[in-house]
Amino acid sequence: MSINVGVFGATGYTGLELIGILENHPGVEILFATSESSAGKSLRELSPRAPDLFLISSAEAPFDQIDCAFLCLPHTRSAPIAAKALEQGVKVIDLSADLRIDDPAVYEQWYKVAHPNPELLPVPYVIPELSERENLKNAPCIANPGCYATAALLGILPLAIEGLFLPDTPIIVDAKSGVSGAGKTPKVHTLFCEVHGNFYPYAIGRAHRHISEIEQEMVRAGLEAGRLIFSPHLLPTDRGIIATVYAQISDMEAALEAFDGQFAGEPLVHLLPEGELASLAHVTRTPLAVISLTPVTGSLLIVSVAIDNLLKGASSQAVQNFNLMFGLDETLGLLPFQGGVA
Amino acid sequence: MSINVGVFGATGYTGLELIGILENHPGVEILFATSESSAGKSLRELSPRAPDLFLISSAEAPFDQIDCAFLCLPHTRSAPIAAKALEQGVKVIDLSADLRIDDPAVYEQWYKVAHPNPELLPVPYVIPELSERENLKNAPCIANPGCYATAALLGILPLAIEGLFLPDTPIIVDAKSGVSGAGKTPKVHTLFCEVHGNFYPYAIGRAHRHISEIEQEMVRAGLEAGRLIFSPHLLPTDRGIIATVYAQISDMEAALEAFDGQFAGEPLVHLLPEGELASLAHVTRTPLAVISLTPVTGSLLIVSVAIDNLLKGASSQAVQNFNLMFGLDETLGLLPFQGGVA
Amino acid sequence: MSINVGVFGATGYTGLELIGILENHPGVEILFATSESSAGKSLRELSPRAPDLFLISSAEAPFDQIDCAFLCLPHTRSAPIAAKALEQGVKVIDLSADLRIDDPAVYEQWYKVAHPNPELLPVPYVIPELSERENLKNAPCIANPGCYATAALLGILPLAIEGLFLPDTPIIVDAKSGVSGAGKTPKVHTLFCEVHGNFYPYAIGRAHRHISEIEQEMVRAGLEAGRLIFSPHLLPTDRGIIATVYAQISDMEAALEAFDGQFAGEPLVHLLPEGELASLAHVTRTPLAVISLTPVTGSLLIVSVAIDNLLKGASSQAVQNFNLMFGLDETLGLLPFQGGVA
Amino acid sequence: MSINVGVFGATGYTGLELIGILENHPGVEILFATSESSAGKSLRELSPRAPDLFLISSAEAPFDQIDCAFLCLPHTRSAPIAAKALEQGVKVIDLSADLRIDDPAVYEQWYKVAHPNPELLPVPYVIPELSERENLKNAPCIANPGCYATAALLGILPLAIEGLFLPDTPIIVDAKSGVSGAGKTPKVHTLFCEVHGNFYPYAIGRAHRHISEIEQEMVRAGLEAGRLIFSPHLLPTDRGIIATVYAQISDMEAALEAFDGQFAGEPLVHLLPEGELASLAHVTRTPLAVISLTPVTGSLLIVSVAIDNLLKGASSQAVQNFNLMFGLDETLGLLPFQGGVA
């Protein structure tokens, strides 16, 4: 018996990846996929490897036929659809930023717009490997973390939970992302000719919106707000994130154990053996996060986290969360990985 | 004493390259540069290596202050500016398609729009190495060839002029271009993520607009229309064209001599020695065309032509034409090459 | 019950892809993998996503434990291993060039070395979609075609079989391949810095070794030798081939029907609908060939064939052949595709 | 009157760039170029845009005909040639690591080999914009800094000189380099297929050899050794370095002034206006360093430094040093830039 789902916003990079995973998921049937700009077309017209799915506008979406809605929509457009789905008893996995921030005032501060549906907040914000999974079964709604946030938190939280950061030190995350993180809407700065041979920092320091969700979770784990220094850079490749975390810590041995304790046995988060370093080659086109630990001095640890921004940073993590929500095996449809639509 | 010029359409890839060349041209002063969408800004805001040129709208352009207008505008928007310039005694180098086709009916057939200024036609269409240069001195207006057309004609015309093509054989040009040929206006298909790792043919056979100008020149050289088979492909790189020409010919020795006769001594068109093959590495970021000849059978010759689509295929060829028009040394400002803005 | 296999030459790009496919193949167990240079290491040390397979030298290979040997070895090193395997009753899928050419004299002409095991010849040369599959069941040995040859023959043979080529016309294949086709042995010309931003023809005309196998099959289908013009080019991407075939034919309608007749219903060869053109994006990291047909004039047809050179051009086609040889479903282990090691 | 020079090690990426610059330098004549592996060939056989320079082995080098030797040799092979040149009164610009470290014991510690010519040490280590230029005129020998070191020191030294780093804080340099930094000797990890779509850290923490020269200069400027945390990453592009420096400082205003004071008026080091961030697009194929400053909190400043690793990180800086050594204008042959051979 399949769980019936609808995918809202199927034509972006995240939506395409999600469709690719769900098509091969043995417990799922995709009942519809939406696109405002391409309603009436087949998804295959937009992407040569996508399935031949007829696209409808979100206004036409038959909520009564689905058990779960995946929302791959821009922020501010996602929360209203979530509200509509939840009203009708449809569960929601929201891949947008709309439901990630508990406090609508913080949302407004970072997104420069009033939260469209503050009544929905708070919603569980779930990186499964850093969450209490048992609480998620039967959750009506999950906020799927951002790509940079997933990478950063996988590197920071194991240390934060154990209280290992030295007080009053900055927590520096130098992050590098492939271009698909910027989406499929055409802009000059994501044109091939602008990116090829180029590389640069942007919104560095404390300017990028993902700081809001990363720091929310850091605070939840006991750290003070304001300590995160987050520097994104744009890589001349299509997909993948490397986050290089510079952590000043009180106890190196405990730090290494913290990662081991957090991630040992996890099928989708791999700690590399000492001496190996995480690379995009470990993770692109996979649902994995790969982490390496480099102790440098007694108190400085470098944590390198690699993920595919569209998968562990978005769509495959959404399917992990979906599986947890419906009581399925967390890696169902994800191992071995058979996406490959985007 | 400098020749005063204005550049219309300075913010596209062609315009930027042209500005870069003209800035270093010892006989030129750029009096203004235009952009409709970015008027009021400095060109440097749009491109980090561009000079700090204040952009005006074309409506504000002071034609009375310039000797020559370079038009890097979209087709249909270029010819009216050319007309206005010529009226005021300003010479014109038009890099658009507007003045390339002698017959406005042919223009309309390929560009699906009536020619905006048929009274300007015909205008000399000039690849200097294939033209009677002495006629150009004091020409009021020159049509600068398209990028694909430049590459194709450099490979075809030496054979055509000598009457070496076997009758009733197709003349096949399999061409491959970097992405900058598609311009700087954001479109989905030129996004980094769509091009990276990809490659494909488009508008192959007899569908691409450059067929009109290539065949016009082939006919002028004595060939029948309709014989050209032209297959463009999009390369995952920023710049450069390789045109691979398959020519069925009557006399191989005469064919090799035809190229030698046509291009020996040319500073900007290099024939490679036997056994070497043209590559993008020979030409990108240079004003050169590099050509290699591969006799295969007694009657089949492969001609490989490499150019930088933005330079020999557009802006540096425009400066060659400008130099000829004003009686300057043809390579002034081009050798050694000092562009590098785009 | 699994079929036990050994993979000879597991560390090259083709070997890695093959290992990735076989690991997920439900009817296969990989008993060993060989490497001369890396014997004693785990395959994972060489490639971060490869399984943790211990590598042995081919001299240590226990032929008595396997049912089938896959040979991903350089030419001249492959045939002797094939001979040894066949002697011991082990079936062979040879991905090298050694068993592709029926006539050892032709092999010597192209490979400039005497054939190491002429007694093995001829061996069935199998692109399944162009072969009599029923004859392959229980074949002891199959020669797996080259990557360029697979692409070229998929575009040429349907026309050749129907006798549709106009007499005395050249059959031109302008082919473009990603860099993995050149293998993993470090050479200057395959360094990142030499390829990035570059593109060029090489060994064009009648110089590339794959001409020998392509023409062998063209002749088998009734064409005269010597008509093929084959021009490979090196693309700045990691994988994928586009072969653009220029065919002068006697009957366009029959030509289109020939492709339909040949490939309709094939799960791994897709004919695109009219108006769509094959691209690398259709095929990379899939076992598919995608073909588009562009009639240009009454007698000139352009056939565009796209494959992944490491998959349909090597390892997934090897698994198709393996499946046929062992009477399994031809697409077992290939659909949905779960490789992704290389 | 020209200064006669010889280039040792002309065929690597650094050597090629240097040849390209020197060919266009109005005060220089290249008398010879060496290569051990390619002696007897023309440089053009190795690189399609290089001049037609006949290569000799270094043993044949006529030191008596030159005024200056540029050494683009591997470490341990460079110092003996430097010694030979200096003996004969020939000045030396050494681009290798051999003469960068004052203390041969430190050299041995990092390079795992005894210094071949400790009697030559110390030698001035010169980033001109951070050095006392007047002392260099008539210097017999200059050690040209490493590429990463140039980028890191441009970001660190202005703060160090003014004593602005907070005590006991790590000085973190997260650096990203294009592949040409790894040289032209073929290795698996620099093959196109290994780098395309990939990105990763390597030798992070305190493991990379350039730490030795960076810390030597940091100590010279008053900082304690051991504070540098240096994390190189390999970018999927051919050239360029971005070094992102995380500096914890005592006085933000003084810090911004320190950069202004250090670099105002420098023709080859540009400080970007507030709000703009350094990118590879600012610097690739130019002799420039471009620096941006991002104050984050009262005590945390991010300094982003962009250079072309082959130019400001090697060959154009070598020519700056050469010009200073011979009393020429420092930017002679560099502005406008006309390299472009590599």
C-alpha cells in the first residue's frame, strides 16, 4: 500500500531531485506535481531525464487525494500551502525556509518580510541524525533544514551538545557551495560564463540568511547566539557543499568521541578514518554526509563536512524525514541511491 | 590625435570585450558607452575588470562628438542607431546581424521580422582576410560578421574562390561554440548547472540564422545556395569556436595551396603546419583564427577552424575593420593583445 | 543463486563503473578484483565511493572460483587473460580492443602490434540492440565494443542494414567525447588545466583505431570499407559522447522507419520524438543511448547519438552482454540504474 | 639596451607564464630557456601559444651571456643552479622554495631533505608591496614567495605590522586554489576527471609547506610562531587563489587603516571599496592582488585576498622583483598585461 504524495514546486533543482527519489521509492506514489509557470506541460519537457509527469498549478492541487505534501517552494509561498494542507489533514514536509524559524520576528528580521503564517510555528526542524527520531513518527509537519545549515550543524552540534566549545571564541564556518544552491531561476550571476573559472565569497560574516536557523539550533544546544561566523563561497561546480568548521574546544579527545558517539552506525552520515579528508567526490549524487576531523593544536579542531546540497542538503533529507514521519525505515528509497533526474 | 568612438551596448560579452580592446588602442578614445538597462551606472559595477565608464542610454548619445559608432546591440535595435549615426556623418561598425544580409527579404525570412532600415543595405560584409581591404578605407559603414559565420567562411571560402568543391556535394560544417555566444541575458539553458557536464547539438541542418550570411558569401564566391549543412553544438566552456568543415573537393593539392595563398603572411590568421590540429587553446583570449588542414582521402579534406567567438568572431574583428576603415594598421591595438575585460 | 565473477583491471574508470554496477546486480557476486599497480590495497583507497574490495594481482586470480571474467585491461594484456579463462571454462566479457577485430592482420595494422592470441578470433562483437541476441546465450566469450564505436554504429547500422546509404558518398561521423575516454593513467593532455576551457579535434579523418571495428561492422552490414570519415574531438567534461552522423541516403521515409524498426521497444536505446535533439544530459550516468533524427534535405539525414562512454560505451553494455550470455533479463542490474562509483 | 635573461624550467605552468611576460617586456631579451625533459624541442611544441623558443638542458646554459637567471625549478634542483649563477655574477630570481627559508633546519623540517646550498641563505624574500623596495636595487638574488604565501601574507601582514592581532587567538587562513598550483607533472589527482565536479581540503591545519614561509614572515613582523592555521582546498578551475583570513583584532578602525596605509597607491594591489568582495574574476590572467575587508563583529575582520597563483603568486611577482632589482619601473612589462601564453 502506497503513501500518496504531491510535490509542490517540481521544476526547480530541489523539486526535480525529489521527484527522482520518490519515483523509485517503493512506498510512495506521486499523485501530482505542481508548477505555476509550467502548469499544463510535462515535467520531461523541462528536464530530459525527468518522468513524464503532467504539471498542474498549485491552485488545482487535490489535497484530498494525498497523505503528504512536499513543498519545494520559495519562502513566503510555501507556508500558505502548508497551512492549507494541514487543515485538510495532509502531512507536510516543507523544504522552504518558512517553517524553520520558531520565532516569526526572527524570520522577519532575516527575510525582510512578515511571516505569512505565524500560527503554524514552531515546527520540528529535523536533521534526523541530530534529532530525537521517535518524536517524529506521526508529526503532522516537519521543517526541512537548509543546505548550508545541514552541513554547518553536522559539524557544530556534536561539539555543542557536549559543551566542548571554549567560551568566548568565534565558531567559524567557511563554506563552499556548488551553483545549484542558487536555484534554477535565471540570473546573470549564475550564468555559465560568470561562474566558469570563477570563485568568490558572498554574504560573509553574519549576513547570510541560513545564520538564523543555524544559530537557532546552536542556541537550542546550549551555545550563545552571535558566535557564529559563516562565510559562504560559490564554487564553479554544479552541486555539493564543503563546510570547513574551525572549532576552538576544551578537550580534543572528548571532541573526537562526541562525533563518534553522535554518528556511529548512522547509514547516511559517515565519519572518515583519521587522515582522510571529506571531498565532494564522496557525496555528490548521494544522500550521504561525509565528515572528517582534523585536530590541529590541542584546542583547535577542523571539522570538514561534505554533502550534496540538493540531496542531504534538501531532497534526500526530506525523504528521510518523510520516512520517519510515516514510520518507515529511514533510508527507504535512499539506499542504494537511484535518483539522477536532475 | 585620437579617433573618438562610442560603444552602443557595452554591457554584453561582446561589448565588454570591445571596450577592453579599445581602452588599450593607441588611436582611440572612448567618448561614451551605452546601456539601456544600466544607464547611470559605471560599467565596473557590472563587470569587475571593466574600466570605470559611466553608462548612458542610447537616446542620450552625443553623436556629434564621435567619429565612429560601434554597435553591439541586438538585431532590429542596431540598424536604427546605424541610420542615425550615418545621417550625422558618423561611421559605423555594426556587430549585430542587421546589416549583414544584402537582401531585406532574406533577412525577414531568417529573423522573422521586417528589416528595420532596408534603405541602408547593402553594406560591406567584412572578414578582412577574405576581402578587398583597399575598398574599405573611408567606407562609412561595415557589417561585422557573426561568430559562427567567421569560422565557417574562413574554412570554406578559400576553396570556393578557387572553384574546388565537387559539384552536388553537401558542404558540412560541424561547429562547436562556447556559451558566451548565447549572450549575457539570463536564460535557463545558459545557467551554469545546465551547461556543466553537458554538450548538445541545436538548430542543426539548415535551421541556424547564420546560414543566411554564410550562404550569401558562398554564393558571392560562386557556389550554389542550399549546399551548406551547418550543425552548431554548445560546448561546456565560456568561449571559443571550433568549426570542422568536411569538404569534398576536386584537387587536394590545389586545395592546400588555396589556403596557403589566401592566408600566407596574415598576422591574425595562422595556418598550422601539417600534422597539427587547431584547438581552442590556440585562440581563446586572442584575436587569432587558427586553421588546420587534414587531407583524408583524395577528395575529402577536413578543415578545422578555431577562433575566439568574442574576438575574431566579434570584437577584435570589429577593430580590424575599424582600423581598415580609418586607414590605420589593421592590427593596431590587437597585437600584442591586451583585452581581458570580459 | 549468484553468478560468481572476477573483474580484471578494476581501478580504471571503466573498471570502477563496472564494479559499481555489479555490486548492485542481484544475480552477481564479485569474487575478486585485480590491479597490477594496486594489488594489496582496497579499491576504496583509490576511489572514495568504491566498495571496500581487496585488490589482487591478475597472477593470483582464482579462475576456478568464477563463472565469468570481466576484462577491463589494456589491449594486448587482455587477450592472454581471456585465453587463460576460457581454457578453464570461465566465460569472458572482454572490454578491451583485443577481441573486437575478426582478422588479426587488421588488428596489427591499427594497433601496431601482433595480436597476442589470434587463436581466439573471431569472437561475437555485440551491441545487443544491433545483434541476434538469441545466439549469445551460452556464448563463451563476447567482445564488448568501444565507446566511439557503439555511438557510431547505433547511428549507422540501421541505415546500412536497410541499404539506404547513397553509393559513393562518405559516411561522416563527427564525434565528441568526455575525457574519461582517455583513461586514468596520468598524461599531460588529460590534466585538468589542459582540458578546462579547451576543446579540439584529434586523430580525425581515418586515423583513430575505432575505425577498424566500426568499418568491420559496416562491412558486415553490406557497406564498402573506406567510406567512413571519423573525427573525434575532446570535450571539456568528464563523461559522455555525442556522435553526429551525416548520412546521404536514398529514401528519407525509409530511413526514419529503419531507426524505428531497429529500436522500438528497446529499454536502453531511446529514439527522441521529432524536434528534440540528443544531449549528454539525457545519458550521463545512465546505461542509455539516446538518438535523434534530423532530416535536412531530401537526401541528407543527421543522426545524433548520445551515450555515456563509460556505461553504454563500456561497462553497462558489458553487463547487458553478460546478462544475455547467462540467460538473464538483459537489463537486470541496470534499470533503475544504481552505479555511481566512478 | 636590453637585460639578457635565461629562464630555467620553462615548460611548467609558471615557466610558461614567465616566458609570456618576458617576451613582451620592453627591457628584456630572453637568451635561452631550459628544460631537462624537452631539451632539443621548441617550447611551442609543448604549448600552442608559446613562442618558438629552442629549449636547452640546464647543463648547456651559457651563464656568461645573461644578466639574470629566473629559476622555475623544483625545490632542491633550484638552489644549485642559483649558486652557479651567482658565482658567475649573474643575478637570480628564484621562484622555487629553495631560498625562501632563512634557516636551513626549518627548510629540512618542512621539505624532508637537507638544504642543497645553505651557504646561500638568507636571501631577501620579497612581496614588493610588503617590503623595503629601495634595498632591493642591486640585490644579487631574490627569493620569490609561494602562491599561497603571497595571498596569505597580503592579508595578514598589514595587521601584524601594526600589532593588531588579539593575543592568543588563532590566525585562520582558509585558502582555495586552482589546479595549476599543483604543477604540470601528470598525477592522478590533477587529471580532469578527478577535479571536474570535485572540491576538497588537503593538508589542512598545520601541514602544508607554505606554513614555513608564511610564519617566517609573520614572526619577522612580530607575531609568535604557531598561531597560523592554514587550510588549502583544491578548486575545480585552472588558476587563481582566494585566501579568506579570519583575524581577531584589537581595533577595527586601525585595522582598516592598516590596509589602506599599506596598499594605497599600489598599482598591483587593489583594495575594494566597502561592500564589494574579492573574486577570482578580478584577478585571473592579471598581475593584480585584489583585497576586500569585511568587518563582522567589533573584533573579527575577514580579509579576502584574490590573486592569480601563476602571476602575482609566481611569475608576475617575479618580474616585479626583477624590475626592482634592476632599477626599472616596478610594473614595466606588467601593465597593461600581455601574457597569455599559458
